[in-house]
Amino acid sequence: MKNEEEIQRRIVELDVEHRDLDAVIEMLTRDGHHDQLQLRRLKKRKLQLKDYITLLKMQLVPDVPA
């Protein structure tokens, strides 16, 4: 895909977005006046970010011959 530095940079960006979403979800849940649809969308986006981060991390691991 990209060189290793670009992948690392993208992982950091996605990690920050993931943490931000976690904070927003926590705040909305604690507040008690939250929109269920919005909350579900935020949680779905958070899971998508986690999956994409995992995929990028896997690209950094060199293939090991069997």
C-alpha cells in the first residue's frame, strides 16, 4: 500500500479519532439526553476505525514464510 512511515502516521491519526469518539460516546451516555441513532452511528464508526487500525497494523508486520 504505502510506505511504513505513512502507515504509522495514519494509525496515529485514526487512534486519535478513535479516542475522541470514545470520549464523545462517554459524554453522551453520561448526559442521559442522547439520541439513540446518533449514539449507534458513533459506535459503528468507532468499530470501523478499530478494524481499519488493525488492518494497517497487519500491513506493518512482515510476512513470515511457512
